[in-house]
Amino acid sequence: MLEHIMEFFKYFPQLNDSLGAGLLIFARFFGFITLAPILSRKDIPMLAKLSFMLILTISFVGILHPKAPPPETSLCLSVILNVVFGALIGFIASTIFVTMSAAGDMVNLQMGLSASQIFDPMTKEQTSTIGQFFGLLATVLFINAGGLYWMFSAFERGFTVFPLYNTVIPLAKILNMNYLIILTSNVLFIGLQIAAPVLIATLAMDIILGVISKTAPQVNVFQLSFLFKPVLGVAILIIIMPLLVNVINNFFTSYSGIY
């Protein structure tokens, strides 16, 4: 039966080429959406993701106008390489979001809310309250800044860097060592910048409470710290929220060129 189907498609070479290319584009989209921020959320039903990937695959087949594969092309190898390449693009984008989670975790720990954990449907793990808030805020700002457009533009340019039927992924053109160092080191550097106001305020409060404990030992400073730190941290976040939004927007915009 399968042989008859293959013989049938030989009478329609353009359709045959489009179906083969569509399979590889779908595989690349599968790797991309598995790791890309926002699109990889676990609370999005898999059926919705597959439908979205199918629609995008049909669109990209019409955009790319794929040609016939080179002779002796291994379909299995091409599928695997396209999945890996798509996942690589998604991983680069997701690394930027790790910075927001790191900043939220720093603030959460300094506010004394390390015991306050909630379930994150995206990672299916327990996460900090402020970290979840920063993640949701970053998601909204990323969409507002045009992050989804940047990601899909990078995905489209990926077909120039790594054509569908290539057998070698050109890592030097996608990610060099200097860029990798900058991308990963900014997780701590930018995270500290975002969390700095709350960290400084709570540190100043610790110093004040330390002075009080020396001048008035009868005061239970340890208990007071649990009472005032969350209130002070939330108050600082509310005050600096406009500045915080601008900093996160500038952070995302500075990475728009890498897409």
C-alpha cells in the first residue's frame, strides 16, 4: 500500500517536495516551540501547540518555496538536525527570561519569603512568589516590545543560515563563545541591577535592626524582621515599578538584534 502511495506522489513532484520540506519545517518548529519563551508554557494544551505548528508550517512552505532534496538525503538525519536547530533558537531566547526569574528569586529571598512557594504551571515546579510575578511581568513586556515578532524573524532567517537539507549545523554563525559568555553572565549582572533597590533597602533595614538589638536587647529584632521585610520590599517594588518596567523593556530591546 505504501509503495502505491509513493508511486502516486511521483506524478506530482512539486507536491512531493512540499510535503518533504513541510515535515522538516514542522520538526524545526517542534524544537523551537519546546524551548522558546511563552510558546513553551506547559499550561498551553499540546493540541493547540500542534495546531499552531501545523498552520505555521503550511505558511512557511508557501514562503520558502522548497526545492527537491539533494540525492542520498537522509530523512531521519534531517529531521533530527532540524529539531536540534529549532531548539537552539528557542534556548537562546529562553536564556533571556532566566534573568527575570533570577532577579525575582533574589528579591524573594531578601524579603524573607523563601518559605512562600507556589506551583508554576510552566515548569511544573515550585517557584518563588516574586519570581513568578517577575516572570509574568516579563512575559507581558516581552510581548508588548515585539518579542514574538523578533523570535519568528530569527526563525525565518534560520533557513538562510541552516537550510532544510544541510547535514552540519553552523554553530559559529549562530553562537560564538564571547556572545555565550555575555548572554549567561547577564543573568546575574542584570538580575542584580533589577533587584538592587529591594536588596539595598532590606540591607539598610537589617543594619537598623542590628543597631536596635544592641541598644535595646529586650526587643525581639528577629521577629520584627519577619514582619517589616515583606512590607518594605513590596512598598519598594510599588514605588520603583515604572522604573522597573523601563529597565526590563530596555533589557529586551537590547537583545532584539540577536534575533
